[in-house]
Amino acid sequence: MKFHYDKNEDIDSPETTIRRRIMIQEKPTLRAIYDRWYVDIINGFNGVPSGDQVEIGSGGGYLKEIYPEIVTSDLLPLPFVDKVFSAEKFPDADQSLSGICMVNVLHHIPHCRDFFSEAQRVLKPGGKIMFVEPATCWWSRFIFGNFHHEPFEVKTPKWEIDSTGPLSGANGALPWILFFRDRKHFEKEFPKLKIKKVKYHTPLSYLLSGGVSRRAFLPDCLFSTIYFFERLLSSKFFCMFMTVEVEKV
């Protein structure tokens, strides 16, 4: 099945998630980006205690193909996920998980306080949460603020998101708000969750790949050059995404 683009798609429908999953895997440039993000997540789980590791919002991705031990989950009842539940209410017992991960999901969670409360409850000491999320710098503000359909509200005082469905509600700036602007507040509210590491990356390749809504702007053969320059240029001042490692202490 080849991916296709539909400007009128219902982004909250299971069919859209399935279509995007196919698109990510069949676009060579986009799959290469996700491969690098997944490697960061897997490496981040090195050294965690024994126990299940759960991916939140797995529907559009393919982490389980390269990391079979991950337990996949989604809010939508999709045929290729292991569990269906909300990130705001885990079905797991206290201190039963060694890891939680998500790719571009945190900024869609309507009540992120509920998620972090649950993560603090279900993670074992030494367990980690690995996030790949939009970053906030001059470049990402320009791109996400002008060329992306999701809101990117850096000045909102709220951590909550008005949501009409699993994907239609969002604030791309939420990870920056939580982990940087309101970091002292975050650490006070969730004292057992410590931000250990932030890696800034992907300032160009995702944009030029067309993401999940457009065709690539460059032929596949040029992306190895783009990746090379990204490794040299990525920083907190020039990025579109970041990988954040949070540890339960």
C-alpha cells in the first residue's frame, strides 16, 4: 500500500493514524529520521531496572519492529497495538514499569499533570521517560508557527490543552513550557521526576522530508548530506525537535 496525501482527512480517525504509519515507513527520508529518534530512545533505556517498557501513542510509529520488547499502546483501538488506554490513566501497578516513551505525543495530552502523576506512580526508581518532542527556538517558532497546522503557543500560562480528539488538540510549545519555562514549577510538583538530559536535533531533515502531510522537497539521494550538516549545526539555538530524558528517583 502506497501512502497518499489527503488535505481533508479527519486527523482523529483511526484510518488517518494507519495511513500516517504507512507513510512514515514508506518514505525513506522520514523512516531514516524515525530510525534515529528510536535509537536515542533505546539508548536512553540502557541501565534502567528490569520491568516492562511502554510506548504511549504508538499508533503512527513502528518502534516495536526494531525494539520488540516494547509494549505498545494507544488511545485509539488499533489492530497493531498491545494495549488501549489513556496516557492520563495507566492500567499498570505502582512501581511496575522501567520505562515509558513517546514520539510527538506529550504536546497532545490534554491534562499532562495527570500523565506525570501516573508516570511518577508506575515507574520504578531508576526508570525513565524518553520524549521526542518539538523544541522551541527562533527557528522552530518560525517553522511551527507559520507552516504547521498545530498551535504553537509559547505564551500561554496553561499546561492544559483544549482537545476535541486524540490528535486535533495540541500545543507544540508545551514540552518547552514544562521542561524549561516552568521547570521549577514542574520539579516542585513532581519531585521524583528529574530532567537528566536534553538533546537538540533535526533542524532541517524533517521539514525537507515533508513530514506526514507533504511530499519530500528534495530527492532521497540528497538527504545524507542534510543529515551530515544537521549533526554539525544542531543546537538549542537551531533545532526543530529535542529528545528529553526524565528519570524517576
